[in-house]
Amino acid sequence: MKILLKTAVDQGWKEVKEGFNDELFLKLNPPLPKVKILRFDGSNKGDTVSMELNFILWKDHWTSLITDSSESEKGFDFIDEGIQLPFPFKKWRHHHKVEAKEEGSVIIDDIQYGTGLLLLDVLIYPLLYLQFLYRKPVYRKVFGKPNFK
């Protein structure tokens, strides 16, 4: 399954890149499940991000490897791929992109996931979509709301 969300922000891509840190990572997570960062290397190729997810009744771990990252005058991007995923996920690939615009930039969350069961993928979709929709006002609070004319 695929989820694609785009968020326009006021700051340029270089400022946004500087803000992609563990503090932002925690802000981007909704209240549930509660997230505890176990390791946060950054967003460069070879970095690892690991967290503990507290679902109240049980805890699970999620570890992703940054498998690619790049930067150009047009922006930057990186890909995190799940290497240890909580049930029911079997596949996770999140392509983070920040594209330069004439004024500000656009943050793109391009997620591909799979559980191995199409029906379960479809059932999980609304929950995941809402979790990533939660990021839009956080991005705008941290990086500024664009001034549309």
C-alpha cells in the first residue's frame, strides 16, 4: 500500500534539513503509541533509527536503516526502510523528500508498507493515513506556515 502526503512550509529546504532531528521526530509522533527513541543517528545513508512503541497493553520495537540519502540545489531526500518492524508489518519504506520552491519548500512523505495480507493492508490504511496527516500542522508549526497570496 502507498500513502503520499505533501506539506508546504515557509522555510527553505536547507533550514528544513537542519530541523530534521530527534526532537522533530518525537514531535511528529501522535500521542499513541507512545514513542521512546532508543537510537537516532540522523538521516544520512547508513544511519539507524530505533524506537520503542508503547501500545499500553504491550511494547514493541521498530528499527529502520537509512538506505539512501541525497542533496542538490533542488532539495534533499532520504529513505528509511524497516529492518525490525512491529506486528503486523512485514515491509516499510518511507521516502522523505524536501523540495525547494520559489518561496519556502514542500515536505513530502511517500510511504510504502505491507503486512503480507492485502485485506489487513487496507484495514490499516486509514489509521496510518491519519498518523501521517498528524504531521502536517507539526511541520507548519516548526517550519512556518506558507504565506499564500
